[in-house]
Amino acid sequence: MKDNLKYWFATAVPVIVIIFILTYNKSKLETGIMKEKNGVYSVAVEQMNSVKMNSKLNYIGVTEAQNDIELISETAGKVERIFVA
């Protein structure tokens, strides 16, 4: 009987402590939320200005292809016209 009581006590006490801590944290959190809802916050407001943006971007660098292929034509010559349908 004493062994059963020890196991019950060893199980019940930590559960009760955890429940107490959770309810305490919940009430503390709820009072903090209520303070934030009723509090006054200071804000800074600035006048909006119109600025002309430059649409050109200049970058300096080197571009390299990720994949290269060699293309060899079957006949020599030049393209005179391309017809697009």
C-alpha cells in the first residue's frame, strides 16, 4: 500500500506543479495583453516626398554561359531571310 501511495504522490505532485505554473503564466500573459490594448503608443509621422526614380540600372561584370554547345551547319552559307508564320 505504501508503494502505491509513493508512486501516486510522485506522479501527482509534478502534474499539480505543472498545472499551477501554466495557469500562472496564462494569467500573467492575459494581463500583459490587456495592458497593451489599453496602452498609448507614440508614433513618428513623416511627410511623404515625391522622388523621381532612375529606371536605368548599370552593372559591371562578366557573363558566362552555364552550358556550351558546338553548332555545326551541314552546308555553308548565310541566312538571307527568316519567315515567321
